[in-house]
Amino acid sequence: MASIVARNRPQWALTLAGPDAAKFLQGLVTNNVDKSRETPFYAAFLDARGRMLWDVFIWTFPGLKEQEGMTGGDWACYIEVDAGEVQSLVKHLKRHKLRSKIAIKVIGESSDKEDRTGALQVWADWGSGGSIGNDSHQIVVTMEDPRFVSDKLTMRRSLIRPFGISSPLPPSEDVSLGEYTQLRYNYGIPEGQEEILRESALPMEFNVDLSQGIDFKKGCYVGQELTIRTKHTGVVRKRVLPVKLSNGDARHGNLETHSQNPTYNENNLKLDPAQFYSADIKLLDQDGSVKKGRAAGKLISICGNVGLALCRLEMMTSMKISAEGGSWKPGMEFGVADRNSNVVKVKPLVRDEWVTRVRDIWDKKRTRI
């Protein structure tokens, strides 16, 4: 299959550079940063309570220092974040700068007309078509997107710069951002402020640990206390999962097995988040009506008939997270009621390779029954 390419949602970047850049960033993000690191990685900024501020990609690679005009022991990186959050991130970095010898620059703010860094873009591609480079643009660096936990799909993320003043052209089969978003939802991947609620989301609940975005062995950083305490308890009861949505007449079937295919083309249901009073997902009774009581999860976002939901694992899936177990039973169905009191069923998807990743990180060699 040829490479399928999608330009990411609006992103922007900062340049962080200087003798203290690596040490400075090490104290602010969840992943490990040191001067010897020359490969891009995923991470998150947290507040002092351990809640997420931004999910980011840190782009560093051989030759970046020279590109930014630095010598000696300096270290540099690009920090990719949602375009609407770039100024907030700049303020956050400057608040913690103190006497650190660093330089912070928003890419594209240079007055030098020959400075082409403002044209940097991020593309996602998947498939087996090989390199996405062509005569119109240059691939600066490519990484495998660690958020896509799959043994069937390899998602690549590339930093692109056009030659001259032309814009990058689709190197192969171009798809819309909506199609990329649906694929991302199929694999349970939230990103950006619209899906990861600032100062509310916990990094493990939003799968930052499964996405190789947290180094539990690194030193102190802002928000580490709650993060490492959760790791030591060994229990994350809620996580973001992909969900399929269908009307009240559809039967979701049995969820006793984890193995499910993340392809939701059998239903043409199109939903709008505005049609719901509440995002709370609750258990349905035998008549298909929403039962009263504690919510089993919360619907985060919808794209067509797929979406993301923060799910209580032991209530909505067969996963056993703690010794006491949960309330899930085969045949249970869940849903949300819209403004017209119609029930929209919500079916979580849990894939085998995702479960394996969770257990590899959190089981601590415990024997499961």
C-alpha cells in the first residue's frame, strides 16, 4: 500500500536552545532530556498538581544545533504544540527561566526573509510507500509515532520544510484531516487542548505512559509527585479508549475478548457533540434506557460514528485492574442520552496489543488469575 499522508491539525513550534536548555527542559516535562539525546520524543508539561497542561513533541536531531547557529556544548530542540497554545507555552517557559542560559523563539517570528524555519510543518503518514520526500520539500527528520500502540499499523511523523517558498505538496495519496482524526480515534489517541482538558487531565489516564511519554526513573520535574505516586500504587482505573457509537437499536455483542478490529465502517451514524446534554456514559437497562447512578465514563470527542471516551476500565471492559475487580459482566451495554432523550450506545474497544502494553508497564511481574 502506498504511503497515506495527512497534514496534522494546526501546530506551531518553539525553538529552545542554549547551554542550559536540556537541564531546563528536564525539570518541566515528563520524559527524560539530556544533552546526548538527539532523537525526537513525545512528552507532556504538567502543573504542580500533576495535571496536564500540554501534550507536545520534542524535535531534536543531529545537525539542529548547527542549523540554529550554535556551537560548543549547547543543546537545542523544537517544541511542537497546538498553534493556539504557543503563547501560553512561551509564558510558562519564561516563568520558570530564572537565570537559566536559554533562548526561546517562536518559529516564524524572525524578521529575516531568508529564514525558512517558519515554513516547518508536521505530516503524518502510514502505509508501506517508503519515504514521502519529493522535489518540492525536504524531510528534516522522521520518527515513529509512539502513541499508536499497534502490531498492524506503523504511523510515522515527519518534520517537513519546503524548498524555496513553495508549500509542501502531498507526496503520495493525500487524505483529509478528518480521515486522519478518525484513524487516530480508532486507536484511542487524544491530542491537543480540545481533547486533553488543560489542568484537569491526568497523564496516565490519557495514555501518555503507554505512548512512551513518561520516564518514571528520571529526576524531579513539575508535577512528578502525583505521577510517581500513582506509578507506585500500580493502579490506573480510568483510561481513554476508542469507542464506537450507534443508535439504540444496534446490538454491540459480547465484549468477553479484548481482540477487536479498529474499523468502524459498518455504521453510517453521524453524530454531533452538541446533541448531548451530558457527556456521561452510563449503564443501560434491559430496555435500552440509561440507568441512574454513577457514570461509567465520559465521552470526550466524536468524529462520525467513532470517538474517544475516558472509561472506568473495570466497569466498561473485562480488564482486571485491582485485586477486588470490577462490576463489568458479559452482555453489558452503555450509552448516553441526547437532547431528544434518544439513547446512543457507546461500545469501548480494547485491543490485545494495547492490553499487553498496559500490563508490561504496570503489572510489576504480578501473576494474573
